[in-house]
Amino acid sequence: MTILISQPDRRGEEEEEGRRSTTTFVDDLVLDGGFVTPKDVVKEGGFVAPDINSYGNSFRDYDAETERQKTVEELYRLNHIHQTYDFVKTMREEYGKLDKIEMSIWECCELLNDVVDDSDPDLDEPQIEHLLQTAEAIRKDYPDEDWLHLTALIHDLGKVLLLPSFGGLPQWAVVGDTHPLGCAFDESIVHHKYFKENPDAQKPDYNTKCGIYQEGCGLNNVLISWGHDDYMYLVAKENKTTLPSAGLFIIRYHSFYPLHKSGAYTHLMNEEDRDNLKWLKIFNKYDLYSKSKVRVDVDKVKPYYLSLINKYFPDKLRW
Ligand SMILES: [Fe+2]
Ligand SMILES: [Fe+2]
């Protein structure tokens, strides 16, 4: 079933969200999902979002009985056992060398076409669809923030870590929600029970609220579990992108749901983190709710995104 969703008048919300630009809607967003009915369409923070995913469940419902539920839980079990402070340090050093391959952002988008994210209970579409759906949905609502469009396009490119030419890392080291290491595992982290088997859980220094960190130290000083977020952040930063700090923050922490959804670990943030978190929360609505059976005409939008890549990443990238 195809439904047309009219965009609401959201001027009041735009003021509330500060730097949002004046919005004009060129097209209505068309969602084509067999489970979505008009009564399922809810308004959330200025974005019209379906409240069920393409499996007919609530978004991010980790207890729903779906064909993917077992796969998702097993991924988190392994993630919580194997992601330790030392593991993350090793991965950052290894992948920070950027000695795997040279390619452009768009080449990477195409490469990602083969990847399906096992951690995602909402989607089993090729990743390039998700990238373009997210970017195009944001572009409609924030037409002047071109950095945000590009951020959306590239936010998941780090999932190439799953491919053999990037080391073929297991899903638990690439996808799923992220969390800090070196301090206590917050109860809000999905499938928290599996941390019992993590070696870090036995280290007293790592199990207080601040752990090895100082309050307000800034997230840049906090080690976060290894995956596609941090990898793409390293790639963008080391290749000297001119994306603003908020764009890099979104890329680096978009899977950090304990922070941006549950409000955990905010005591580790500094002023810049707090500013950037506002943008991450805006971005997250699109990252989450634009996942549906919408098809984007790749050839039609490609020239626009190539121009943004040229602007923010003028050279071929090292990965
Ligand atoms: Fe992601
Ligand atoms: Fe995403």
C-alpha cells in the first residue's frame, strides 16, 4: 500500500530547535510499506514518522518476536562479551592507520550495497537505500543545511568493515548500539545482562559512574565501543574533511543510544558535546524512521550528492 503523508506546519518547532532553517516542502514524503496505515502515522518532533517498521513492529523493539529477533540478540551477546577497553584501543590503532584502500565517498556508497546490518530489527534492505532515504528525508526538512545531507549520506559507510577487504570484522564489532568502556555499563544499554561475561566487568576501576574519566571531560576523551561510527569518524577526520563539528559528532555517536535516547553518560559531556547533541537528536529521527520500503531514484539524486562530496571531501579518501 502506498500512502502520501502531508507535511505539517512546524514553524513553532523550528524556533524551538534554534538554528533550523526556513522549510519549504517540494514533495510529500511517500512511504510504501505494507504494514503502514494512516492511523500509524504519528508526528514526532517535526518529522512525520510511522510508528511501526517494515516487519509490523515498533521501531527498535528488541523483544518483538520477529525472524530477526534471535539474530539481533546473539549479536548483542557477543558484542557485550568481547568489546573491552583493550579491544577498542587495539582496533582504533589498527584502523586509524587508514592503510586498507583508497576510494571516493560515492564508490564507498556503492560498495556498501552488499551489506545488510544484522543488528537492525527494522530493516533488511541494502544499505545504500537507507543512506539515501535518510539523506533525502533530512534534505526536505532542512534544505539549507547541506552538511547535514552529506552527513546523513555517509553516516553508515563505516559498515564496510564487514567486507573482506576491510578485515571482514564480525557483526558485533561493526554494528549495533555503542557504549563507553572504562566506566560502568549503564542499565539502559540493550541486552545489558550479557555484560556479566565481559572481562571489564571484573575490574573495579571500570565500574564506577565515571570510571577512569573525569566528570565533564568531553566525549572525545572517552573510549566508545568499536564499530562503524568511530571508524567513519576516523576516516573523515584523518582525511581532513571540512564538515562542521556537529557533522563529525553525528557520525561518531549516532549509535550511542544510551546517550541520545536514554540520557545516560551525559555527565561525561562538555559544552561542545551538548551543542552537538541537539543536532544528533534531530538526525536520529531521520536515521530511524526513514527506514521503510521507500525507493530513492539514485541516478536522479546522485549529481547533488557528488557536489557535496566535492565540497567537503575534495580528495580521494584513504580508508
Ligand atoms: Fe549507523
Ligand atoms: Fe543509519
